[in-house]
Amino acid sequence: MSKSIAKNKKQKKHSTLWGPILAVILLSVVLSIVTSKFLTMNNILNIMRQTSVNSLVAFGMLFVLLTGGIDLSQGSIVGFSMGIITFLYLHGIENSFLMIVLPIAVGTLCGLINGLVFTKLHLPHPFVSTLGMMQVLRGVTLIITQSKPVSGFAKPVLWVGSASIFRIPVCFLLVIAVVAVVSIFLNKTPMGRQIYSVGGNLEAARLAGIKVDFTLTTTYALSGLMCGLAAIVLVGRVGSTYPLAGEGYEMDAVAACVIGGASFSGGKGTVGGTLVGALIIAVVNNGLNLLGASQDVQKVVLGIVIILAVLVDVTRTQSSEKKRRLAQASSENA
């Protein structure tokens, strides 16, 4: 019986993933017809670079969405993690190891604080704690960076975001490695299964003996960790740090997760689907750039994509709920 349930869950995950994959293929076909520049090798590699930062942030958002929460501070954590690099540079500390490790550690710490504030202060929703953190970190970042953009970092600091191996961007290879690790973590480890359980039914998880507060706090720490990684990639991509880095990244992350099959209600979503969702956003933005669309138009299109993704999520949730009720009614009648 348990094997059949697991098999059905796996089939549902695969069926949810096929829609976004087909969307990527259709978008690519349309854009390759509209502009001859789209299917060139240089442009494909450019899409890989463009999607790397959003993918990493989206993986962090996935952890949180799986528990039914949300992290509005992700963009600010990315900016603050970059701000740490600026702070070190401005104070004459140019140690490459510190400039790579410290932003990741600081990002993780910020996520941990988000989780502790939410769980220990018994706030009604993580919207409150992460919104507060978003504002605090943005202000602190402006203070410690003196609102200055900084460039001229050593090659090791820029390597992940700028280097390539056999023409494949290292940052995209990092994303693929993270996909593999997160997939194993979510599907093969007790903690991963507990994250899905908490999102599926928090009270049932609590009654089953799962340490709900610890699980929730862990997901926010993991979200911060992904933002710290994204900051390192972003520094290499643009070759500099700037105080307003990361603005709006949480919206792109939410869009990538929901497009990829995650649900605001929790308990649903895969890292593979999230990667495909991030690719869709990157392909759309890249296509609009090639067609000469302005940043304003791109924001409008992304907003429409987010609304459509949420509508799909709501429809999908209502449909599954309806099927569950029908199945329950038929079993009771039997």
C-alpha cells in the first residue's frame, strides 16, 4: 500500500514537471522563429548565466514554500551578503577566502534569525518576520557599504560567477550540483520528508512527533544559505558589488517555484520544477531583451507571468482538493 502511494506521488511530481518543460520548449521555438539570435551558442550560454542567480534564490524559496511559508527578505539577504564583501574591501581586508565564505555564512545566519523570530516569538505568519528583516537588512547594507558600488576584486572572488569550464558557465554547473544535492536532501533524508510533512499538515506533523519549530527554522536558514551562494555568483557575474543588489529577487524566486509546480499551501514542489521555472523566466527576459523591449515592459510581462502562475496554483489546489473530497465521499459510502 505504501509503495503504491509513493508511486502515485512520484507520478504526480513528474506530471507537474512536464507542463513547465513544454513551456520552455514552446517559448524557445517561438523566440527562435522571431529572432535568429536566440538559438546561438553565445545566447544559450548567456541564458545559463542569467538563470543561475534566480535559480539559487528560488531553491531557497522552495524550502520555505514547502512548509507553507514565504521569505520576503531574500533580495535583501543577497544585497547584505554582497555588502559584506564591500565592507571587507573598504576596510582593507582583501582575503579571498573570507570574501567567499563570510557572505555565505552571513546569509545563513540571516535566514536562521528569520526562522527563530517566526517560531520563538510565535508570529502569526512568516510574512511579518521576513518583511521586517527585508527592511532592516536593506538599511544596514546601505550603512556598511556607504552606499558605494565597489569593483576590482581578486579573481578567486569572481571565479564562480565569471569562469567557464569547456564553455559551460561555472555558475550553471553550480546550479546543477545544487539541484542534485537538494533533490537527495528533500527525497532521501528524514529532514527532507519532515519538510514536506510540515507543509502538508502542520498539526498532523506535530502529533507525529516531528519537531515543527526546528524544521521551520531550518528551512529559513537554508533559504539564507542559498541567498549567500547567489550573492557570490552575482558578484562574479557583474564584476562588482552595489548596495541595492537583490531588489525584487524574492518575486522572481516565488514565480520560479510556482511555475515549477510548488504551492503556496505547502507540501508541494520539486527542485527540478523550480529550475525549469527559473529557466522560463530567464528565457522570457532574454527573448524580450533580444526583441529590444525595455526594462519596464519586462517587469509588466513578469508580473503577468506571476499572476498566471498563481492562478494555475489555485486551480491546481482546488482540483486536487475536489478529487480528495470525492474520493473520501466514495470511500465513506462504500
